[in-house]
Amino acid sequence: MCGIVGYIGPQEAVSVLIEGLEKLEYRGYDSAGVAFAEGSSIKFLKKMGKLTVLRESLNGHNYRAAAGIGHTRWATHGRPSDLNAHPHSDCTGRFAVVHNGIIENYFSLKEWLQLQGHVFRSETDTEVLPHLVEHFYDGNLETAVLEAVAKLEGSFAIAVVTSHEPDKVVAFRQDSPLIVGLGRGENFLASDIPAILKHTRRTYVLNDGEMAVLEAGRVRVLDRQGNEIIKGVTEVKWKAEQAERGGYEHFMLKEIYEQPRALRDTLSGRITPDGSEVVLDEVSISPEEIEGLKKIHITACGTAYHAGLVGKYIIEKLVRLPVEVDIASEFRYRQPIIEPGTLVVVISQSGETADTLAALREARRQGARVVAVTNVVGSSVAREADGIIYTWAGPEIAVASTKAYTTQLVSMYLLALYLAKGRGTVDPDEIKEIILGLQKIAGKAQSILSNSAEVKVFAGELASCRDIFFIGRGLDYAVAMEGSLKLKEISYLHAEAYAAGELKHGTLALIEDNVPVVALVTQEGTFDKMVSNIQEVNARGASVVALATDGLKGVEKVTGKVVYIPKTHPLLTPVLAVIPLQLLAYHAAVARGCDVDKPRNLAKSVTVE
């Protein structure tokens, strides 16, 4: 969940490291620090709080280090404090380590190291690492790191420097992302691309079990046995400005407004010129395998899980196969029944979500074919799945996901149409109609964004409330869950989503005078039922804001607060309906003075279980 950076080269390392950490602030953190060789020891600068606190602690001092490592920490073992902040040191002060992930066997390792005479200072699991490297060091940092990681259980990405070999940065990856940036006479290390994008687009993406040895003039990649590996260079296609705010007050707002472009990019090259078929060569499923499918599992976390709920509805309707949707952290622990003919779809924006990766591996272990929906080329789920649908959303910096969600939805539509065509479960004319709707969806999303003033007004009214409820039926219920999550994660308001038909089964007890209820009314088939549900909450004094599709008249008779979205194919309404809900959450959070891009206790990429 945290950020790692490393640098070696002619530039002043401390400045490069802190600048890189600033590009990773979106990942969430509660402390930050850097370490670099200075004379015969390692210099540590680390502070609890934001990077501004770390910068201020420099007091304008210009260090001349040529190599170093840095970290933004999100507390897991030990409270946020200067002492628990990374990097961590050994007993001699000559080794420094930063670490993302969790060392599951740290307690037994700590006890063993203490018996060897090592003295610990922090409450963290990470501190066992520098002591292990110190213990095994015999003049070669590379072999010491390999011996140390052989003792570890858990997930980790680490970077190590030592004053014994100040011209070297060593890194190792196991179940936590790490990339190397290749420069000219300098090299970079980071847990995510934005940290190095200013300096280079040429990268090595480390796989699990790989170690990188960075020197100013070269990078070597080794396996666990110390054998050198020939890596292919991955060229980053993003423009540097895509990782900047570009005049928007927050990354989240920028990313909301980038959705029309992102939707077009997701569709690009995936529809035949005549608009009759979906092209998904990258999913790598043969016609025979499509015919033989008997069941589909979808598994994901958070916002991606909500995209999976929409995917279930769409796939069952179009492909006529049973679909189960699991929160990824529950999937492998419930001993899922995966029989021949099962397709598993995993959804992850980063492609590094620990629980989703674990679910993928369990599915593969049981013999299922796995298709990954992800935004990041070369990510772990992309490498380990049998097939891939890249969302092409571009970098998503804000912790609260927006454009990743809508492009995941479009990816689910594409997969459903692709499978439906292969199984012959949908009339070709209907496939064409849905595809035509997809081709127009970006323009309709832009229309919503260009006419959203009333959403800001409604958001201001919600900002002072304590409890907010979202209701919907069918597809609208799935979108209501995402709207509720968006509001709670960035505004800290208590928000819950309910299937509208469940109101009489307990939920109505929570409705009283002036409690806000956001009602989604985009489906003609459930329109009358939803109007009745709105009247039910009205009768208990609720203050209702309705979200409806153009042409579904009558909503304004039961509430004066209605936001209309453009009419589209009924199955496609989730892509449009969620946009006002994203804006509602954003403006409510701003009105409450919240840190929209970096909500408390949350991180962008959850790389530990």
C-alpha cells in the first residue's frame, strides 16, 4: 500500500527521492523517510506526517549523496511515529531497508535475531530485514539480500542500501509491485510508474522472486539463486502530464472528467468496422472453450467488485450462464467449487491487489481458465491470467476510483457480447444495438459532465447530514452500492445502499424526517416499483434525490429533486448513472473540507491481505 523509491546516479539523491515520493502520495501514507550513504554510515531522515514535514526537516540543507532509498509508510505493524517510519536500520547503522507488504513470520525471526544479539528499536515487522541483511553480510550485498529473503514468509517489495557498498541499490520483489527505471548514467526504482515518469519511460517490471541490482551505469536482474536474467524493456506510453492535475483542483475531479476519453479508449479497436461484433483476441478463449462454458465466477475488491456485480447481471442476461460474484478476500477461503467449464474473471485496476491475486492463483490451482480485467500493462494479474482485457483508462491517481470503474464496466459489456456471440445466445441485431449504444456512450457521458451544476447543489445539502441511504433495483442497486462507497470513502459520511424491495424488511426503521435518500430510477421495467419505494420513504419524512433516465416521466411528481441522465440502451445505464454519483461524492467531500485525493486510512493499491 505504501510507496518505494530508489535512485543512483549523478543527481542529488535526496531531492530525487523526495520528488519521487511526492508522485506516490496518492497511494496513502502516514509517515515518510529517506536513507542514503554519507561517509562510513547511512544517514536517515524520517518523519511522521506528510512529506512537507520531511522537507521542512531538511532546513534547506543540500546533501550530496549519489544513491539512496525512500518510502511513504501506511501503518500496519506499529502506530504512525518517527521511530516506526521507514527506512529501518540494523544495529551498526550501516544498512537501510524500505519495505512494502507484510512479513508474516516476523515475530519468530525477531526472537531468533534477538538471541543472536540484535537490538530492535521499532514496533514494525520491517525491522527484521536490515538485521537479517546485517547477519548474513560477508562483503556482498546481493548474496546477503538473497539469504535474508529466503527466510521471509509473506508479501514484500524491498530496497536496501549499505555504506559498505555505497555505489549500489539492491531490490527484491515478492507479491508486491516494483519497477526499475532505466536512465543514462543513472537508474531509478519505484513501486509505481508516476515516481519515475519525469526521468525515463524505459522500465523493467520485476516479477515475483526477482532481484534488481542498480548501479549508476547498469542494472542487473537476478533470480533467487543469483543467476542473471535477461529482461525485456517495457516502454511506458503515458504522457507525463497524464499524471498531473492539469488545472483541476483534485485528481479525482480530473479523472471524473477524463471518463469520456477513457471510455473511447477502452472501446478502441475492439469493435468491427460494421459494428456487428466485438473483437477480444487478447482473452485467448477458443470457440470450443466458449461453447463448453458452464459457469462464470467474477472476483474483485471494492469498486472493482461493484463492476463485477454489474457484470453478473449483464452476462447472465446475454450469455445465459450462471455467474457468481465474490469479494476476492472471501473467494479462496470459502473453498469455491470450480468444475470443468468454469471461467474466472478477476478485476483489478492496479493488477496488484493482493486478495485478487490470491483468488486468481486459487482459480488457476483448481484448473480454471482466468481472464483478467486490469488497467496496468505488465501487472501481476496481467502476467498470470490466461487472457487479458486492458481497460486503457490511463493513470488513475486519486484513491477513490472513477474512470477505472466505468472502463471496467465497458470491459464487462465487451466480454458479455463476445461470449454471447460465441454461444449464439443473443440475436445479432440486438448485439448491434448494444454495440451502437456503447459507441455513443462517451458522448452521453460528456453531456452529463457539461450539465452537472444541480449535482453540486444537492451535494452541498448532503454535506451536513449524518446518514445517507441509496436505493435501487436490479442494475440500479449495483450502481447504488458504488455511489454509496464513493460518498463514504471520501466524505466520511455514513452511507448505505439497499435493494429498494428490502425497505419493508427492516430498512424503513432507519428513515426519519430529513434523512437523505438517493433513489436510482433508470430501468423502465422497475419504474413503477421504484416510484412506490420513493413514496414509502417520503411518507417517513425522507428528503429524496432521484437519478432517472430521460423519458421516464413521473419521478418529479414524487420528488422535486431529480437528476436526469441521457437515454441509452437499458443495459448500459450503469456507465452513465454512476457519473452524477461520483460528482455528488466529490462535491460533498469538498464542502466538508476533506482531503479528496488522499482519504484517511485508505490507499490506492491494496497490496497486502
